[in-house]
Amino acid sequence: MKKLLALLLPLLILLALAACGQPAAEPAPADEPATLESDETMAGATVGETDLSYVQGKGTLVIGITDFEPMDYKDDAGEWIGFDADMAKAFAASLGVDAEFIEIDWDNKVLELNSKAIDCVWNGMTLNDEVMSAMECSNAYCNNAQVIIVPADVADQYQTAEACAELQFAVEAGSAGQDEIEALGYSFTPVSTQAAALMEVAAGTSDAAVIDLLMAGAMVGEGTGYEALTYTANLNSEEYGVGFRTGSDLAAALNDFLAAAYADGSLMECAETYGVQAAIIAQ
């Protein structure tokens, strides 16, 4: 046995040395695709396709809105009009596409945007931290505030937020108005829209509402549909912007459009049509 091992040992050494001398397997060329789906994402969209090219490819800019006069509301013919609606139509035209409006649940606006059910949220949207972290937002274009709405015949009693502490409020779910009432710790009922919040107060099912100042100016008081209501205390000050999907190049395109519309006077002309010219921010 020892003699056999002595004879095999040199042979094994020679085989090991031969194996060490074999060239290593060549790596795959660096320019070969990493996967079989290198040309497409998992969602089926072409890699590198921008939001702008996506919108232009399908021929429509789908705008998520709620019924919010004077920004977005329907005329007698059922057509969406308002400062935001008219500016959205003009922006869509500048991109060579049609504007399509879809009413959304405001509380689900980010979900609607990310699922591509809509392409933007353009509805007097307050630029708060939550919105700006979840969307690619345009520059601010309009000043606003949240205000308390009460029946005009008791307005003298409720001129400050502190005086309203015991009231039952109606607020639009997911809105800046809800944020303000929650921060104050006041009791509230969430409703679908700011218009619905006004209806609650008019019907007496809520004591008060919190809505946007621009809406209050158009919707309550003498000569409006809610003459028996008025607004009292301002709860904050804020700015409006338009939201797109995170990383969207449409936000920059809108900023350029707004700057050009401000410079040529068309933005202010539209604002004057709806009585919001005093709130416009220079672009």
C-alpha cells in the first residue's frame, strides 16, 4: 500500500499544477444586458420615459379636482370652469394635449396620482409638508388662508378661533381645514368636499365649517348661494400649488408656463375673471 501511495503522489501533484494553469473563465461583456427586461420596467413603460412624454403620448392631461368655486366648478352647461380649470386647459394646450377633469376623493389624491388615474392635482391645493413630500410640486401661484364659516346672525359671537372651541365643525376630509381643526383639538365631522361643509352649516347639522378663504369669498355672503353664512377668523396663511408624481418633469414645465402667462398678462386676466387677482403670487 505504501508503495502504491508513493507512486500516485507525484501524479496527483502534476494534475493539481495543470489545473492551476488553466485560464479563468472570461466574464460576460460589460455591455450585455443585466436582465431579459432591460428595455422595459416592470410596469411596462419604456425606461427613460418622462411624465411629459407619457402625457403627450396619450394625448391628455388628466387633472384631479373637487367642486371648489372659484377654482374648479361646473357652469350651467356642465363644463368645468374656474381659475384653476381655465389655467389647466391653457397649460394642456401648451403641451399639445387635451385637458380632462376627474373629480377625486381629496383624501386619496396621492394614491390617485401614483396609480396614474390622474396626472396632476390642480384644485387650490395647499403646499404643506405632507403634500410636498409626496408630490413634485409647482411653484406657489396663489395666496390663501383657512377661515371659519358660521351663520351670519351669530357671527359676532365667533370672531376668534378661541370663541369657537365648543362648536361642531364640518371640514373636507384630508384638507388643510381639517389639519387646522385637529391642531386646535376641536370636534369635527369629515365630509367629501368644502362645498359639502358649507351645506352642513346651512342645514344646521354642523355649527361651523372651515374652508379656503378664496372659496369663502365666492360662496358665502350677500349675492351668493349662501347669503345667510359669513366667515370670521383666519386660522392660518398658506399658498396654493399644483402637484405631480414625484420626479415628474411636468412641474418644471408648468413653472415655465406660469411665468410666461404672468409676463404676458394672461394669468392675471384669468384671475380677474374669477375675482382672485388680489391673491395671485408674482411668477
